[in-house]
Amino acid sequence: MSAALADRWLATAHPHHRTVYDWIGILNVLAIVDRFESAPKLPFGRAFFPEGRQAVPLRDDRESLGRDRPPGRTIFTKLRNDVGDADFAATIDRYLAGGTATFRATATAVHGRALDTLFADWTQPYPRPLDYALADVALNAGPGTPAAAGATRTQRFSLIRRSERPVAEAVEVEVQGAEKDQRTRVTWNDDRPRTDLSIATPWRARRVLLDPDRKLLEDERVDNAVPRAPQVVLDSADVTVTSSEFGLSGLFVARQRYDYTKDIGLIGFFSDRSAGMHVGPRLHFGPRNDGTTYRHNLYGFYTLAGLRGDFRDDSRRGRGDDGMLSGVGLRYDYTDEYAWDNPTDQTKIRLFGDYFGRGLGSSYDYFDWGVRMSFVKPLFTPRTLLAVQLMNAFSSPVDSSRVPNQGRYSLGGDLAVRAVPVDERLGENVALARIELRQTIYPEVDHNFFDWVTFRHGQLRLFLDAGRVEDRRTSLYRPSDFAVGVGVGVAGMYDFMGFYPSVAYLAVAQRIDDVDESGVQFLFGTRQAF
């Protein structure tokens, strides 16, 4: 009731205020904003989406455990959608005026008809799944022609409701033309699973949109518009800084809005080795981790990179490489990661294969392939985590070509033995094992810095890395030749702008198999180590 009164005050005092959906529309060039709607990763999500529900309350709902019934605001919203703003406001006023009637009885008296079905639908557990969809859409049919002035065109479509039990609620559909004032709506209001509708318009229709005012609860929104709207987003950005390397990268994704099963990805990168891009299609399938990510992921891409000639192998200082790398690659990723900023129980596996060839414009001909996997498990409590990463990968030159320095695997750096400089030794083949112990640091606090960054809690990290790079595979797995490093670091978990979960870390590492070889290495980054 307090929330309903607050909504009334806001509508009166600030009639042109922007809603959370307005801000998503404005800022949806950032993927995290888009995902915020489908898979929020922050406490008190209902403060932003008061009618929203979470698919798995025990995992997704930070406000309470085990609640499967709609909150009061959902019931109020469904009532307002059904009876209209005027009757809803009158119900609030009459109920607050006093008396012995229940809120349900007051709503029935004001509206003049029984509302038992509505209250029965939304005071029991959510129907799962609940999805609305457009089907069999045929635009601009009828006797008119595009050139005929005032011609009538008929827009035909079907509405589908997928639900585990019948649900009766008003469903609006809007037909949109090219001009802003070319809008018309029709409402479907019964509990059937499907209905066929049509709208006649004097103008040419461009699009059909289901639920334009976001009044419905849905598991999927990808099938709510015909044709679907395109979307381009910045998916992620990484920064890596160590004593011997620096790197920047950003992943840009083009897809149809709300369709998280397929897209085109472009990664732009700049590092000590090279500057360039990977671009290609991506498919996501299998069981869902949340509303936007999947267990299985397949990427195909084209790579183009300009090599930086000053990147050298310290063990072979006389050899320098420059030119271009151009090739094609394939990645398969398996992940059950839910909270990527601070995973507490996850498995990630990557299989990869790349080919660089002169026929594709490359200065070198060679193959790369291998596997990288990581595991994170709690030790007695989710506040104490054990993380392990294993990697085994290989390169093979073609004919008389060779693998350039920039294409070889590094013994050290942020992605290998963190106690070794990235350019100390390079090789065509790599074997790597990394173990990390992560401990949440008390107290857990929410320090707000100017409403831009909220620091949540810290984490202490102890790690041990061991690895070897070698051109000859026969000696790659010789344990006595493995470089071993240990390190300690801290990480900070924070939210950017209140809803962007992120992590930043700072660490130092020292090689222990040869203390005088590398010196102390410093590392800083804005992503999870693995």
C-alpha cells in the first residue's frame, strides 16, 4: 500500500520521470544494462522491477529465501492493469478511509464486478513457465496497395500464452507505422492459450509489438516483436597490467534484442604482442545458467592482427618478428558460471583451434590448438574457495614457416606463471597448472562512493603456479624443469552505478624454483583471474 501511494506521488510530482525501462532503452549499448532486466545480479531487484519474479528463488532472490508467491506489488499491478487507473485509485482511497471490508471486497465494490479470478491467479505460486509470443504475423494485407491514398491495410497476427496453468489477464498489442503518431492497439483478455486478432490501419505497418508498456510477467521477450529489433552492445572490457605487460580488450556484440542464443562478436585488443581484432558468429545453447547465458557456446571467427616488432623472447634476444597475423579460429566453451565476478562453484572448459595462413594474408603459417579448464569449489563455506586452472596447448608450423614470437605461448604473465615476466621465455607448446585460495575478508560493507561505485567486500588470495613452455613436445612434461611461483594478493568486489558487479585485484608474486631469475612481479587487473 505504501508503494502504491509512493507511485501516485511520483506520477503527480514528476509526471515526466524516466522509468527503469527508459534508462535501459537509453543505456542498452552496455550489455550489463540489457542483462540487468533479464538476469539481475544485485540485491533488492524488486526495487527496480517491482512486478518481476525470479525463476529460481533460492538462487536468484536476495531478499528472502524460498518465496514462490508474488509480492504484494505484483498483485496491485495486476489489479491496476485489469480495472484501470481510475478504479484502482478509488479502491486505494476507499480502503484507506477505514471500514471493515477487506481490500479484495473493496476492489470488487468499486469496480462493480467480482475479481475472484484475478486474486486467485496472483496469490498462488507463479505459473512456470509463463511466456507470451506473437505468431503467424502478416502485415499490410488487404485491398489497399502501398501507392493508394487512404488505402486500408489489415494486420493479422496470433497471440500465444505458454503457461503451466490457465491465467487470465489483459494483453495489449501495438501495431506501429513509420511515423511516431502511427500507433494503434488491440487488447486480448481471457485465459485461452491462443487467439487470432487483426487490426485495420490506413497507413503501412512497420512492426507489431506485444506488451508495449511492460505490464506482463514473462520468461522470454525475444518473441514479442515482429520484426525483431537489432541491438549492438559493449559486452565486456578488460584491463591487464603487470610488471612486464599491458593489455586492453573489449567485446562488442550484435544480435537481435532479447535473443541470447546467437550473435556476432567483435573483440578489439591492444597488447605488448599485437593490436587487432577477432570477429565472427557465436552460438549459445543447452541448459541456461541465467536469463542470458548458456552452458554451451560455440564461436567461429576471423583474426587480423598487426605484430609489434619490439616484443622479444628474452631467452632468444636476437630473434625479432613483425608483419601480420591473419587466420581463422574455432572455440567451444562449456561453463556453468552464474556469478562471473565472484564464482563460488563453477566449471569452465575451453577447446580451441586456430589456423594462420599466407593464403589469408598472414606473414606466417601455423596451427594452434589445445584445452584450458578451471574449477572453483567452496571449502566448507562459500567464503573460502579453492580455484584450479589447467592448460595444455600446442603449435605446429606449416612447411618451412615458423611460429612468431607473438604467437608463441608465454611461460609467464597474467595468463601463465604469474611470478615470471611475460617475455622471459616463449615456446610452441605449454603445460600449466595454477592453484588459488580465495578468502572473503570481514567485515562485508557497502561503501558508496558518490552513487557511482559501491564497494561490497574484499578478498584475500594466495596462489601457486607451475608451468613449462617448450618447442619440443617430448620434454614438455618433465617435472624438474617446471617453473614454480607463489604469490599473494587482494581483490575488491564492487558494483558500478549500483548494478554492474565487477572485481579488481592487485597481487605480487615471486618465483621459488629460481629466486634470482625473475624478481618480484606486480599484477593488476579488472577481471577474475580464472
